[in-house]
Amino acid sequence: MRQRAFGQYCGLARALEVVGERWALLIVRDLLVRPRRYTDLHEGLPGIPTNVLSTRLKELERAGVVERRLLPAPDRAVVYALTEDGRALDEAVLLLARWGAARLDEPRPGEIVTPDSLVMALRSTFRREAAAGVSVTWELRADGVVLYARVANGELHTGVGPAPEKPDLVIAMAPTGPPPLRALMSGELSPQAAVADGLVQLAGRPKLLTTFVQLFRI
């Protein structure tokens, strides 16, 4: 596929020539969370045709944004990962994600939430200035997805899977009804109402749900 060119001597135009094609930034988003096999990337981007995914990966490789790595034994699998140049997109992706999060309403028909998109949602909405002196670990469970968020000394560590240490609070989203996480993070739904209405179930220190929505705000 021919690379898009804008005919402008501009940093933004040059960036868009590399990552401005459809799906490219979502591939970068997922690789900012963790290296992925081709099949993992396709599974996490269920709307992308296989030929488009292959094309985008080749384009990003040629641009020096993505590279292939061979995992050590016993896995011996080939994964795609960001290069140092690709990881430099982190701040720009987080800012775009935060900008877009303010424009989310209820999910459109057919839209899904993936583990990697949830991790990036936490990273993009994290309020570091409000986290001074906070040391807490949350585990979030929603529709079969498990991820964690650990805040320590104003820094956020988050990833897919169970918390690496015993969480201070487990937040389990109700399997039915509207997804409460966005409403909590936007302030449309209070922690008290979420619990009272059965939209979330808590295990651990319940007051830390309020702390969570104070630190992760759309």
C-alpha cells in the first residue's frame, strides 16, 4: 500500500505519514501495553481485516516504529514490540486517548472493550497530581477481563491480569446493564450510587472506590 503523503514540510504531517493510516495508532496503543503476537493483535482488534493488519505492521516496521522479537525458550514465539522510537509515541497516544475519552458516551452497537484499551484508559486518565502520598492497589474485573492499577508515590503501574500483590480493593463490574466504569470516571455516577444500585461489587476496603475515582478522572 502506498504511504500517504501530505506535501507539507511539517512535523505533524510527517508523523501522520507514519501513524495516520487507519488502525495504525490502535496497533501502537496495544503495543504500548505489552508486546503481542500477530494472533494476539488480531484478537484485540477484532474489526481489522488480516490483510490490513499485516500491511500496517509492515509499514510500521519499515518506519522503525515496530520490530519483531523472538521470545526465549520455551515459548520461542515471534512477537511484535515497539522500538525506542515507537515508545516515544506514548505521551502523544495518552493525550489523544484522554481527549477522546471526554467524548465517549454509551457504547455504540458492536463496540467492545479490550483489556489493552482499559489499561490505556487508566493510564490516560490518571491524575498524578492527586496521587501524592497514596499507596494502594486495585484489581478491576469486568466481563471476563482482569487488570490492576498500583499507585505508589505518585506513580502508576498498571497491566493486564491479576494484581501482582494482594489488592487493597477488588472492583467487580456487574455483568449486565450499562458499563459503570466510564460513568464513575466521568463523575456521572457516584461511588455510593454504583454500590447501592449493584453496578459494582467490592471486596476489600470500600472507601478506596472513592479514592479510585478521584485519581482516574475523565
